[in-house]
Amino acid sequence: MAERRERALRAPAWLEELVRTTPPPVPWRDVARFAVAIPAPLALAVAVTGGLDSAAGLGAGVFGTMGALAATLAPQPGPLRDRLRRIAAATFFGMLGLLAGQYATGGGWEPVVVIAVLSAAAALISAVNAALSLGALQLLIYTALASGLLTPLPPAAEVGFFLGGAAWATLITLVQAGTEQLDPDRAAVATVFTRIAELLAAAGSERAPDARRELTTALNAAYDRVIRSRSRSAGRTRELSELAGVLNAAAPLVEGAVAAARAGVPADPHDITAVHALAAAVTGGELTDRRPPPLTEGHPAVRAVRHGVRLVWNVVGDPEERASAAAARPASSLRARVRDLADRTVASADTRAFAVRLSLCMTVAEIARQYLPIERPYWVLLTVAIVLKPDFGSVFTRAVQRGAGTLLGVLIGSALLAALPRNGWVIVALALSAAVLPWARNANFGLFSVFQTPLIILLLDVAIPGGPGLVGARLLDTLIGCAIVLVFGYLLWPQTWRAPLDEALRDAALALDAFVEAAFTGSPAERRRARRRNYRALTELQTQLQRRLAEPPPISTRAAAWWPVIVQLERTSDAVTEAVIATRGGEPAPDLAQVAVLRRAIRSLEGDVRAPRAPDDAELHAEGVLAPVAREVDTARRLVREAAPGRRGGH
């Protein structure tokens, strides 16, 4: 009875998902970067003009701070080139938004058309990759701001100060990157290989059990690190896919090292040296020899270790293999790259549907801006853009979290405006609000809104001072924007209420089976059609994953557990393509009996997704051009069976 009463008093599961969060560690380096980079342009403008009374000076400071805000929020942990790519996308599309916003002011049908076209373009752009997904969001945000933020500065000056602020934030990012020794994602993966080498060195000694536990900890930390980074990314990231592929390939090596330690068999010193070399290569170095170590004889555990070393060596040592046999993929030609781009954008039913949803919601928001008697109408557009941000995320979840977070943020920002004098203390409050953002962003979308809203309120109030009634008006604008998204972007589209990730996984497995059949038994035309269907199924699978990854934690984190499986399916498809090319280049055709065994194993992937089974140690054996395909299928089977019990995030 007590248990039933307790269940009755519990909140609904969906509500628990909305509010649940694990407090992340404080990223002190990012905290310092945000606190310095974001308010600095406004502080400089105030210092030069001597206060907050110069409209032109304030306009320069506000647009400079907006540029700094866009460029500061853009980077995520990862390689510097990826951070700079995201900054460039956010800055470029933010600049386009400022220019386009000049044509979205006033009344009439012209602003409606501008908003609708930009929204459709943003939805298509966001499907390409992570950097462009971020840029698409900035395009909508700064279009909304430019449509209502009026200053005495000409548009060219506004854009110039915006770019200046972005350049300042980029400089601070470079300074921070210069003080960091390693990319944390790569460092976590490299640690796995260091721990493998230590376990091999400890085989047969009293230290072996401790080394085994340290390896387990490192392996869990690496997967958690890479998956967490993937769950925070708004689009496809080749760098993280590469690291996931390395971790997937390391599984046989881990198993061989554990077997050697349990048997007490001393490892070959060459293998220990090779594993240390792999760790160095993962962090950015290069292997001195691109050829993997030769096969060896001896104890089965020693042979297993050497086999595992060879597998990882092929992935890490060869740039083409490291990129999942990119040279063998159809995307190697310009025509195929264009076709791949079309598959992700205009040819994708999900992308087209999302473009319609986003355009509809932004158009309704623009009409509301023109006809509703609200004080700051551009805030409705801004709310719709952020809640329905173009990355296929959960509309319902973000609308609720955004509404609740903005409510608290408006109260905090309004309290600051009432308590602080209109002088340098406003800049101090801006710096404090900015400093909290990197921590809040890693925790929860609603919590991020709580601290982002006061920053924007303080910044915009500096440019356009408002009265005490602005608090209620801004809250009303936010609620209107959330209501538009919930009605026109969620309730009218029942097919978007769920992201059928499991179904997409099964379809991808079946398409891969058909590709293998056509690759070795079909005509060239059948092979081409099957390959296109296979890669299109993988594209749809990535799209379904994106819709879950774009949701706030813990939903995105659970969905990201499937991501290594998807990476492995892509690698398996690439291995099939490579085998076809090798056969065409003169290698002996594979035995059809081995092809049939491979196909049965691939079809079992579909069954494992539908009815998960416990992982087993059975291995596929194939010769010739099918050997790499068999290894990839083996890894895919293991990953599917390991991920299936926790696939709640896929629904």
C-alpha cells in the first residue's frame, strides 16, 4: 500500500526527465574566458565615451559584446581547428543575420517572406554538420535582434563592431588553447592505450589486478568523454567519429591484454612499445611505420594481443583508414560529395519536414510581432529561434525548459536592473552572468536559460532603456514564443513526438545486408543502387540520432550511447566498398559461402536491435578481401549487444 501511494505521489516520468540533471564540474578555464571576453567590448566603449550616455558609443559596445558573445559560446572542447571552425560559422552567419535583420523591420509581407526564407535555409544548413548547425542558429538569433534593436549607427558600423567583438573573443580562445596541453577527448582515448601497455607490462606480476582496474576505469572514462562530447554537439563531427572508431577497434586489444594478464603470460616487449606508440599517435603524433607489426607465434594470449595491436595500428596509423576509408567512399568525388550533401538536406524527408516546421513557427512569430501590442516584439522571434533551434531537437522539452528558465532569468535580470545604478556596475553584473554560462550549459538547457537571460536583458537594456513594466512584457513575449512553438512546431506534427532510432538502426542493418549481397553477387548497376540505399539509410540514421542528441540531458546522453554503433556501421559499409574496389583491382573474388556467413551475421544485427541478447565471444572468420569486413561486422555485433540493454534513449 505504501509503495503504491509513493508511486502515485511521484512526478510523471516525462517531468522527471525535464528537471533531472547531474551538476557538472566547474570548467574554470571557460569561466575565466567567458568573464573576460564577453563584457570587454562594452567596458571599452564605456571607458572611451566616459559613461553610458553616448548612444553611438553604447551601440558600438553592445554590438561588439554581441559579437564576443557569439564567438565565445561557439567553441566546444576539442581540437583547436574545430573550435575555430565553429567560431567562424557563428561569426559569419551572425553577421548575415545582422544584415538580413535590416529587411525584417516594420510591417507588411516583406519581413514575413524574409523570415520564412531564412528559416528554411537555416533548417537545411543545420543538417550539414555541427559547425553549420551552430551557424544556422546564429543566423536566426541575430536576424531577430537586428529587426528590433535600433541604434544611431549605420548597418556597416554595426557589423564592423560585431566582427571586432568576435575577433577579440577568438583571440581569447587562442590564448586559452595555448595554455592547454592536450585535447581532452584525445587525451582520454590515449590514456586507454597507456593503461593497456601498463597492463601488458604487469602481466604475471602482483600489479596486474590493479592495472586491470585502471584500464577499466580509463576505458569507461574515454567512452563517457567521447559520448558526452558527442551529445553536446549539434551536428556531425568527423573528429569524434574518428575517436569512436579508434575505441571500437581497441576492443580486441583490450581483451587480449586482459587474457594475457589472467594467464600470467609475459607480453612481447615489441607489443608494449607499439601500444605506447599508439597512445602517442592518438594525441597527435605519427607512427614511424605505417605497416602494422607482423603476426607472431606463441601463447594464444600473446597472439591475441598482437592481433589487437594490428587492428588498432591499421586504424590509427593510416590517415585514410583513420577517416573510415574515406578514399573508398563514394564521397571522394565532387559529384558524390554533392550527392551526399543532398542526401542530408533536400533529399531527407526529416530535414524537409523540419524546414517547414521552422519556417511556419518563425512566420507565425513574425506575424505576431507585427500585430500584437507588445513592447519588445523581437523577443518573440528570438524565443522561437532558440526553442526550435535548427538541430532537430525536442521541441516540447526545450519549450518547457526555456519557459521556466527564462521566467527565473527575467526575475534575476529585473532585480539586477532595479538594484544596480546605471554605471559600471552593469558591466560587473554582465561579467558575472557570463562567467556562469559555461557551467550552466553543461548542466541543463533550462539552467543555461536562467543565466543567459539576465545577460541579454542587461545588454539590451543598456542599448534601449526600458521602464519597470518591461519585466512583465518580456515574460509575456517569452510565453507567446513558447506557445507558438508548442502549437505550430509540436502539436501539429505527431510524427515528431518520437524519434524512432531503433527502427532506423534496423533499416540500416537491412540496407547493409542488401549492399553486401549486391556487392559480391549483383551487377554493377545493382551494386550502385544498393550502395546508395545503404548510405542513405545511414544518413537517415544519423538524422534520427541528431534529434535525440539535440535534446537536453539526460535524454541526449542516453541516445549518444548508440552513437559508437552508428560509427561502426559506417565503418562496416566503408569496408564493403573497399573490398569491392580491391576485387575490381585484381584481388581474388570472395568465397560465396563466406559472403553468406557475413550476411547472416549482419542480419543478426537487426535481430539484436529488436530483441537484445547477451554479448558473446564468437568471431567471424573470413579470408582475402572479406577479412576486414568480418572484423568490422564482429565489432558492430558486440557494440549492438552492449548498447541494446540501455537503449531507452533511442525511443
